[in-house]
Amino acid sequence: MTPLHRIEERLHALTKNARLWIALVPNLLLVALAWCWPHDGEDRGPALLSIAGHQHFILLHFPVAILMLVPFFEIWDRHAEATSLIRRLSLLGAVSIWATCLFGLMEAHFNGGEYAGLNQHLWLGIAASFVAAGAWFLILQSWRIRVVAQISAVVIMTIAAHIGGAKVHGDILKPNKESQKAAEPKAAADRPHLPRG
């Protein structure tokens, strides 16, 4: 083995360790914040953090779109090594889901969030962030390992998003109250009301 190969191996090992820390530390911060910021239904403010928490509902669309694209392109291309597009999308997906979780924690704490399923939504969101970071960490592995990690992140994120979406939009699998109302006959609705006298 030449000295150049040894240097490359050391750099690769250092990069792998650095990548592991980069994947773990921000997600461990999310766990610490989830324990430090209770969500007991009280409005806390301050206004700036309250407004920042509302950005959770905007940000959540980015990781959904990005993390769903990554395995799609992986399966489409089937390269032994991840292309630069896949590596960048995987990193962007991991960062965006982490940011979504952070703003979700702010929303729950600073805006008095509490509802049935909040704990599930919270911890599944954090788990999805861990798995998305893990998928980014495993981006240098074989095609199958990458795809399994990426699809796992999508599945966990989808479950967390469904629980949160049920809070915002109601259960989409059940009909809403408007759709259950009896329809008024068309002829009766078009006739003008005549005074009786």
C-alpha cells in the first residue's frame, strides 16, 4: 500500500467520524429540547418565538418533497455510488427535516400546543430526523443500504406527518361534517320564498 493510499484511508476515516458527529449531535439537541420545553397547553410567548413556531407548518413541506425525491432518483438511476445530486438532496432533506422538528418544538412550546397524538407526532418527527441523518451518513454505502435507509426516513416522516396533519385538518380518512350534510333539493333551493299571508 502506497503512502498516498494510507493518507486517503485516514482522511476517509476522519470524514466518516466527522459525518457521524454531524449526523448525531443536532438530533441529540432535538431530544434535549423536547425534554426541556414541555408542551402542556399553556401559551408562553415571547412573540418572536411564537411566530417562529408557526413556521413549522410552512417548513414541513420541504423535507416531505426532498426526502421522497431521493429514493425515487436512486431507484431510477441505480448507480453503485451516489451521484452528487443524490448526496446533496440527502443532506438537504436531513437538514430540512431537522429544521422542521426544531420549529415544531417551538410551536408546541411557545404557542400552547397540546392535542391527542402530540407526543407520537413529536417523537416520530425526531425519529424521522435521526433516520434522515442516518441516510445521509450512509450515502457512501452500497445502493441497497442507501435505498433502505432513505425509504425508512420517508415512511417514518409520513407517519409523523399524518398524525400532525390529523390535528390540523382532521382525520382525512373520515368524512368531514360538510360532506355528511343532506343535500337540499335543487328545485327547492332555486324557488324564491313567497310570503304566506
